[in-house]
Amino acid sequence: MSADKDFVIKVKEILEEVRPMLLSHGGDLDLVEVTEDKIVRVRLKGACGSCPMSTFTIKMGVEKALKDKLPEVKAVESVV
């Protein structure tokens, strides 16, 4: 199951705010899913997809940005 549409729209808007940082490093991301229990799953692409610091990018970049604006987000997970 996925989260309600309004919540997903908010997640997408925040990811668009994060995207320029990723692009500046040769990477990007795709939103894969927002679960009903508010876990956001993303796929890193480009340089970010193969970077050894990708876990840091997910937790301290993407997850932090989402939780700052949407505290109900439980976690951000990277999928292959």
C-alpha cells in the first residue's frame, strides 16, 4: 500500500528541493514509493548511485530534508 496522495505530493515537492544538490555532484534520485507507514523509498542515480557516501547522502541529506518539513516521515530507504 502507499501513502495518501497529498502526503506523496509533499514528499515530491521536498525531493525537488533536494535535487539540485544531487545534480551538482553528478547524481539524481527517483521516488520509488511512499509506504502507508510513511517510509520513503528512493533510487539514487548517476554518481550518487555508486558513491561510497550514498548512505550518508540518504540519511543526512534526503531524510533530514524530508523530516525537517514532514516530521511524520519515519525513514528514507535506498533501493536498487
